[in-house]
Amino acid sequence: MYTIPMMFPLDPHGKIYVLQDEKGKTIGTGSRQVCRDLLHMITKPIAESDSTSIEASLCDELNHSSSIHPQA
């Protein structure tokens, strides 16, 4: 078990990474940058109380990063 979400390489060349939550459950896979961006989004404290603005900022962040490949 982990205490914080973590990124791990999935291939020996370090081109594909996996992001896991505190329980070791896979959140998603992708490039190092994609996993880093997703890690930032899930660990960033929520400053706004308005859920609409939170959803809009999350969509903006997702649009600025590469494709994320979530695990089923």
C-alpha cells in the first residue's frame, strides 16, 4: 500500500507510465508528462467552492495535456 499516488514506468525505456492511487489501484497510463499532469490534477487542492468552475478548470487542464488512457 502507498500513502500517496505514484507513477511507475511500464516499459524498460521509460516511454509508458502508470499512475496508481493510494491503494495501488491503476488510475491511468500514458507518457510521463500525461501521468505527471494527471497526478497534479488529482493531488491539487480545490480552491473554488463552485462545482461548475471546478469542472471548467479540470476540462481546461485536460485539454492542455496529451491524451490520457484510463484503465477499465
